[in-house]
Amino acid sequence: MAVQVTDAEWKIMECLWDHAPQTMGEITATLEPATGWTRQTVITLLKRMTEKGAVSMDDSGRAKKYTPLITREEASAEETHKLLNHVFRGKASLLVNQLVDSGDLSAEDLQEILNLLREP
């Protein structure tokens, strides 16, 4: 399932991927120091994420609990695909070339890429 999440929603997904389910209060407490988000901001984001199918909400208990419906791997694949098509015209070689030219790849990173390419 291809569900795109915004940068703000990604922060909430990280909380849920690390530990789920969580209440809105738990998510707010985790993110507030770094983001300054209020309870209302988190509620708004969670509502939007529930509507688009990124998270589910269980309201059977005292507090609503949220659980991710997409995995970190699914979200990463979607973001990678989006970046590749938007910035690099769908060509992975242009992305790798950019990383090499910028010096962002270590020798270890390059070796891992070569190993991946050699796998059947």
C-alpha cells in the first residue's frame, strides 16, 4: 500500500515504529521537546494520518491508542521512489553518482553497495 507521509507525519511514525501502540499524550510528550508541538497539533496530524491509512486508532480503552499500518520499510521505499523520480528522473545511477560526488559515501558504504549489486 503506497501511503505518503509528510515530514511532520514522519516524526509521529518514528514514534510509533519505535513503540506501538501509543496514546496521543505519549506521542506528544515524546515529540514536544524537539518540535514544540502542542496536543492539538498531534491530534490534527493523527486524524489526517488515520484518514489516509497510515495509522489505526483503537478507542476501546480509556485513551485512544494509535498503531502504524505501514512499516518503516514501506514508507522508506515510497520516499525513495518519490525522491528518485522527482530529483533524479527515475535513475538510480544519478542518485549514486550524486552521493559519490558529494563525498557522502564512505569506503564501507561503497563496499556494501558493491556487495548488494553482486547478489543474485
